Amino acid sequence: MSIENEFWDYGVEAFTGSKVGETCIALQDAHGTDSNVILLCLWRRFKGPEAAWNAVFELAETWQRDVLRPMRNVRRTVKAMNAPQLYADIKKTELKTEREQQDALIACFTEQGGELVEQGEGDDMLGVYLTRCGVEDVKMQISCVKV
């Protein structure tokens, strides 16, 4: 299994099997965080220089601003319009886009000198990321998303 598929599978399991999904959405709506970056930080399979993490954070901000946030807004608008088939199509496309973003984040990290390590041995960057996004009470938020 490729690293991209492992990350996707981890994210799906974490998002649906615990409070992680609910917390990620709350942080996304309140602070503009990126759920894929939160999941990447939780997964802790990567170790690298600060520049690699900063590149990932910046790439994620671009994806959120230019692609995912507008797509999410359209999906939410269509849901309110009671157009179930269109809603389902947009949601499916949004999930495919989220997966593409995950692949892009991994590629960015490795291109910037980051490396894959054993599960749980990577950098603990969740607090850094949440602080960067302006999240208050970072310790409480981290406790809500730990799988």
C-alpha cells in the first residue's frame, strides 16, 4: 500500500471513528484550520526540518483559500437548496479533492527534505499548527483530537 493510501485510510478511520471529525470541523469553521493538516500532524509519520512543515502549512492555506473552502461553501449552499443529487455529486468531488490535497501535502513535505518514519515517531507539530491558525486553548483542542 502506498503512503498516500495509508494516510487516506488513517484519515477516514480517525475522522469517522472518534471525536476527531467533529473537532476538526469545529476548528475548521471557527479558525480556518485544515483537517488534512491536523490529520497529518496526528498521524506522526513524518519528520523534517521546520521549513518542510512551513511549506506544508502554506500549501494547505492555498488549497483551503482557493479550492476547498469555495467548494465547501457551494456544497453547503446546495444542501440548503434541497437538491440531493447535486449535493451528493459535489460532496463526492469534495472528498476526491481532499484526497488530492493529502497527496500534495505529502509530496510537498518530502520535496522539502521531510522523511517517512515509523508510526508515532514523527514530529509533533499539531500544537504549532493550531497556534499558527490562532486557536486558543491549544492543549484542550489537542486533547479533543487525539485518536
